[in-house]
Amino acid sequence: MQYQPRNPYMQTSVQTANPAALLIMLYDGAIRFCRQGIEAIKEQRNADAHTSLVKTQDIISEFIITLDRSNPVSESLLLLYDYFNHRLIEANTRKDAAPAEEVLGHLIDLKATWVEAAKQVNQMAGQANGSSFTATHSTVV
């Protein structure tokens, strides 16, 4: 039996995306799963909350794994990502939405920062190549 991708468009998008776009896609996923976890906690759907918060942690762990440790900002990001995972574990074990809501706010802010950085990089690359600027955009938030 041959594996059929659930969403061929998304699979193609991921396979052809540049690193900045992939990072933004991951932030979109983390934000979506964090929101789902918060909603599930508030509705006392503990199994759904657990699943969504663990998915958020998995994405944050991917951020940690892929950090460029030679970059001076990576140590600060590592500490921040570790803090996010700690707060998500706290939200999950206590079934308290507040720690997850805190993480969600930070994820939204960081995503906006990365989107802006990607736009600036694209703009500089476009100017260097003499081509027009193509903005990096977000998927679902």
C-alpha cells in the first residue's frame, strides 16, 4: 500500500519553502496548537489539551534542535524556548490555561519578529539582485 499525503499542497509548500518560510510555518503550527490546547483546557477536554500542548512542545523542541549555535542570539532563544516548554508542561499538568496563554503571546510576538526579519532579508536580496521585493507571508494563525 502506497502512502498518500493528507495534504499534497502543504507537503509541496514545505518541501519548496526557504528556511525563513519554514520557520514561520512552524510558528503558525505552534500558535495553532497552543490555542487549541488553551481552548481544550477551558472546556475541560483534558485529552485534547494534552495532545495540543504536546504538539506545541514538539515544535518548540524543533526550534531548539535547529538553532544555529554560532549565532550570538541563539543562547537567548534557547533559554526562551526552554522556558516555553517549562510553562507548557505546567499548563498541561495543572490543566491551567494561564501558562499556555503566556507562551501563546510570546509565540505571536516572535512570529511577527521573524516575519519582519524575513521581509527585510527578502528586500535586501531583491535589491542586490535588481529584482522586485516579494514579501514573505504567513499561513493560518
